[in-house]
Amino acid sequence: MPAFTLNTNLAELPWAKTSQLSQQLNLNDQWKLLLDGSSAIYSFKPEQVDAISRQPNPSEAVLRELGNRGISVMQFMSHLHRLARVYGPVMDRPQLALGRKFAPVRITESVSVTAPASGLELEVKFKADGFPCPRFQWLHGDKELPDETSNVLRLSRCSCCIGAEPYQCRIRNEIDDDQEWSKNYRQDSKQYSSEKITAPLDLSTYQNTNSCDRCKQSEIERVYGNLSLSMANGDRASERNRDDGENAEDLVATDKVALIISNSEYEYLPRLLTPPCDAETLAQVLLELGFKTVTLADLTLVEMTRIIKEYRRLLGAGVYAVFYFVGHGFEANGQCYLLPVDSPGTGYRPSDCLSVDCVLSIMQEHEPALNLILLDVCRKYLPSEMNGFSVEAKRYEPKVKRNTVFGYATSCGVGAYEVRGDTNGVFMKYLKNHLTLQRPVTDVISRVLRDLEDDPKASEAQYPELRFNLSKPRSLTDPLVYAGHTVSFEHHTIEWQHIHELPEPVRVSFEELNLRATVWFDYCGHFTNMVYVFCSIGDHRSADDDNDDPPVSTFALAHRAYVKFAPPLETVHTSICADDEEGESVRSLLKNLQKSNGPISCRIEVQNKETSVVVGETDVVLGHVLVTKIFRE
């Protein structure tokens, strides 16, 4: 057994580990940074701090006092990780001494740009996490910007500062190789470094007319240069300058939102292989471009209609909206129809499917600046019952605006395909390569058409199609600027966060067995209607000894806890996994959260490992999980 665990009280750490921690925290009196008053536990009176300062080993005294206040190793590492975001690597080292696991960097809040209507300063920011705490380096083109090493970049809006090259931020973390614990981390079989880079960001549209003297001089030289060129080349140069003026228009999004639906587990139609991967691929790219993504799998018609109506609450003036559907579909009477997972195998009626014109009508109610609708479905014509279908089908008349782009995976009368062995379907295979380009979205889809034409396997079978009435060259990479729309942006953010929250772990005691089960959740990629659920078993603890962490008893190790959910919730892919922090646990993928109609409940069963006999069980309410909050009755 290890000398200590995450639940070990700080005051009960082995002497060698306490000494190692104290050595780190005594450097430059770093222990004082711990006492930041962020909670009552970390609040010390001035006379207490003074008394600790006079002791031979102040850090050891602080650790002992924090232990007396009930702080465990896990709680202490969480506090250190929060401080590391402010003070940097000096707060990572104590965590490394405690053996915290390496965690690769991940972007937790997308890049946003704030540009006040008046003023010369521009602010670009995002958030990232990982362990060790991420380090940041902003780039302008290929050049590193000196001193720009935080997650926030502030620039003057004059052209000499912004320039024409795109901005990116490189995010990196790594276990240093010069510390006593380094060899435990830096092994070939372990990951000890990671790096991400944000999507290129064009800030040239933010240049302010109130430029500095250097910019003004450059502008004078540019104007004289254009004038000379115009005189030499006549009207052609004038026309070119007019075009340049149009391209210089500021194109920004007040918010970016995306609804992604992946249907593959059909009840009566052939099962599809790649939609979950297609949805996950698109969600990841859009998240990195600043979109609030809502991703769901295997929805019925009622559920599809419900989530689309909820999704419109994220829309509004200036918003960039993306709707992506991947699954079965068809073409009838000039409309494209999407098939839910509960649609019949043959003889579709209008009441069995969802018209794309209906989707567009709902989205256009709030007049977003960009409506990008990506349809990764077959568009083969309905067979013999076409006439009857056409009579019954409702005709929608979406509000016409110069804001809509349709990207079809294929053309009318033709199928859309997935190639066995490929991770993505044919359409997404090429689309994902162009989404982050600083090009108009119409150009992005046109590039997909050209790429697929060069595909020897698919070029003669699948023909993507582009339709649009977009009047401005809007791009998915256009900056996010919500100045003047702060209230709606914050409202959209709250709505989005509302369906991406996981409940706190739930602990249930089986006192008659002297055991305690713990249930907790983790995300399944970017999907919001499926989640991983874990359940582990340990020894029961009374309130008096909750901070103690004795070794898990042999009796507890002889048992295993399972969670059981009633239909329509479904668990699949159940497996046993071991984790250094949580011990052995049972993991399952919980699906169909949108069918719960309220908080999630389950039954916990404690089984004897050897005999599989259930020795204890109880029903528990776990609370709302992700999308259950908006599908409740």
C-alpha cells in the first residue's frame, strides 16, 4: 500500500514527504502564498503569520496547522493548483512532490476578443488547464511576442501594432527534468509533456481610425502609392481599390453557437458507423474556434424538435449559428428531410421525419448573422409513395435573409457514404481540413467539393453541393466581439453551461456492511446526452473519522459496487478500471439522458466479487446530469 493517499490528512503525511514539501514551500517564503484567505481554512491572523515566521521550519508548521483544520492531500493539491494559475510553477512543484498525475493541456474557454467602441486597446483572452499549470506564448505570424506569456493578450488597435499576420497562442506544459521527482514522470511509457495552439486569429479588422503617428505616416505613404498606381493604370486601379474597401469591412460575431446531432443507432434502418466520430470531430474544431457546442446522439423526432427549439434560445442578432446533422435522410418535393432514430424502415410519412426547411424557419426567427446548415445525409428521392408524401407534407416558408449557407454532403438524388475502416464519413473527412481557415465559409465548402472530386473512391458516387444567399464573406474564424451585446452573450453562456454541468460525487453508506459506495461522472467526449458513470466501494466512515484514511480493508476489496438504471436510460460498455487516485471502480457509458424527464436516479448494488451475490442495495437520486435539465417535464 502507498505511504499516503489523496484522502490522507496533511498532518499525517510521512515525515520524509512533509520534509520534501517544506523544502519547496520555504523557498522565498512561498508558504505565505498559501494563506490567501480564499476560505476560512486558509485565513490566518497577522499575529499567527508572525508566530509561524519565527519558527525554524515555517512551512512544516503551516502544513501541520492545515492538517489540524481538516485539509487532506487532495484538498491541498486543489488549492495549490488554483494558486499555480496566479504564481506559476512555484506552486506546481509541491504538487509534483506529492505525486500529482500529469494532465495534458486543454482549452476550457474559447478565445474571445473584446474591442470597446472607443479606445485604442484590444483584449484577446481564453482559458486553459492542465498539470503542470500551462505556460503561454503568443505568436504574431511565426514570431514570438516578447513578454506576452499569459492567457490574455492586450494590443493597441493601431495598424503598426496589429499588423496583417494572424495571432495564435501556444499552450504547453511539461514535467521539468532537473528535479528529484522527475525520473518518476519522465519515462518512455508515460506522457510528461503536451502542447496545443489556438486557431489563427485575424485582428486586422479591429484597426482603429485613431492611429498612432507611425500608422498615420504609413497610411499617407499607402494613399500616395495607390494614387500613383491609379494614375498609371486608370480605372482598373480605382475598381480594385473599391473592392479592397469592401473586403476591409469589420466582420465579427457577437456569439458563436452550434447544434450537432448524430444519429446512428436506428431502430428499423441500417446502423451507421461514423456519425459519432463525425460529430465529435466537428464539435472539437468548433469549440477551438470559440463556438458553444451542443452535441447529442441518437434522438427521436420529438427529441430532435425539442432540442432545436431549445437551441434557438442561444441565437440572436450578430450570432454565428451552425446546425449539423449526420444520419439517414432523403429528398422529397424539393425539401431535404432528416430521419430520427425511431423512424419506420419504409413508407415514410411527413410525420415521421424533420424537414430542413422547418429547422431553418426556427433558426431564422432570431435572425443570426450566419446560418450555416451542414447536412451529412443521403438525398435519394423517395420511391413510389412520393405523390402521397408530397400531398401531406407541410410547406415551410423560412424568413429570407442574406445570412444562410447550406453545405450538403451530396446532391439531390444521390447517396452520402462512409468508407469502412475510415474514422469519418466522406464529407467530414474533407470538411475538417478546411474549417479553421480564415476564408469565407462558402469557400470552405467549395474546397470540400474540389477535394472530393480528387478522391478516386468517392468522386463518382458522392457529389457535395453548396447553396447560399450570404451577402458578406463571413468565416467561422471571424473574431468573437460581444461589446454592446454583453447581456445576451452572458445569458447564452449561462444557458450553455447549464447543460454541460456534472453533479458532485454521491457517497452512499451501507452501515450494516461497514462499506461506502461512491458514484461520480465524467464526460463522453463532447456529447451532452451520454456520460460515463463510475462506482467504487470502500470502507464506511463515521463523521468523526471522515478525515482519516486507513488502508482499504480486505473485506471491502472483496466487493464491487454496480449502478443500475431503469429504462429508458441504458448502460453499455461496462468495464472494470483501476486508477491510482480512485482505486478499482466499475465504469459504464450511460446513454439516453434526454429521456430522463428529470433528475437521474439509480440503484446501487454491492456484490461479492467471488460469488456475484448481491449483499446490499439501495436507491439513490444522483441529480441532474448534463442535458437532463432541459428535457425535464
